[in-house]
Amino acid sequence: SQQGEEDPQALSIQEGENATMNCSYKTSINNLQWYRQNSGRGLVHLILIRSNEREKHSGRLRVTLDTSKKSSSLLITASRAADTASYFCATDTSGNTPLVFGKGTRLSVIA
Amino acid sequence: GAVVSQHPSWVICKSGTSVKIECRSLDFQATTMFWYRQFPKQSLMLMATSNEGSKATYEQGVEKDKFLINHASLTLSTLTVTSAHPEDSSFYICSARDIYVNTEAFFGQGTRLTVV
């Protein structure tokens, strides 16, 4: 069953602007991960944040996690046209359970 | 990082035929693998959890007799779509986890199945 909900469902911004996507989930989690998917292609792992972490950075990506609100956000700074893709959050409840994906945010970065 | 290889990357088959998709973990032992399905403009939906040496666990609404899963070794799981119909056309993705390391799940490249 779908656990996560992302918002917005679609986001269109100009190149150079920042993009923020939010994800909410329903149950306690072990890890929360963000993935990118270009149209018709496989998943690209972006970042993993553990349940005891609050913030993580990787390049132009910044992820926050608020377990009290059961929510996470992904910030992409200084966006580029190549960032155009769908972005999904996914959660698990332990190290050997499946990831449950949110509905995703379709990001369009206009050059 | 760990690699999961999925094959084929795309397949076109006639209605009524069966298609087998392979998922291999190349550099770690995956006691558990997961199969997902993704329809256009939608998210990934878990179909089943595949455990090495035992029967797969299917999610509600997924027909186990239609989607046969075999996980005979620690590095290989297969999904066979039997008697495929056009409504089975979708993107199928496998995932594997190394249960001894609490890290990201690793995904195959996905298989685009088109049933004509």
C-alpha cells in the first residue's frame, strides 16, 4: 500500500531557482530515501536519511526529516534543466523490508 | 555501491504468451528481493517480496498465479508474467537489499513490458 504522499504533485520552476518537495508518511520508519526517475527510466538513488537524523546534504541537495510530523523535504538548490524528472520519497520499517514509495513530484526546470 | 542487474530492459510480446524477467544481485547476497510495477505517470507499487528458498509473499490484489516469482539462489530472482495481456503492459523493477548492511535498497534498471 502507498504510504507516502508528496506535494506538490507537479512543480515548474525556472533554471537557477530552488525546488522544494515535501513527503509525508504514516508509520514509524527506519530510513527515508529520495530517488529521481527520468521519464521511462530506472531509479537513481539521491540520498538516505536515517530516522535518528534530522538533516543531510549532498551537493545541491538538502534533505530534512521531522519524525514528529512524519515528514521530509527535499531541496534542490540552483536548479538546472537536467534536474527535470520525477522525485520519489520511499520509506522502510527495517533493513530487510521493502521500500514503500510516495506518489512522487514531477519537477520541470525551464531553461 | 552494490549493483542489481535486471534483464531484459524491454520486451514486446504477444497476448497470451509468458515473459520472464531476471533480477541479479552482482556483488552481494540478497536473501530478499522485491518486485515493483509502475504504470505511466504513477508511482512504484510493490507487487511481492521474494525470499530465497521459500514462496514469495504477494501484495493484496496481485495474482500469484499470474506473476510467478522464483528466488532459487541468493543472487537471482525471476518474475514470470504468465498469459500476458495488454493490461499487464507496465514498467517492472526489482530491488534487493543486503540485510547485513542497513543501507539503501538497490534497484535494477527496470523492464518495459509491452503486450500486443
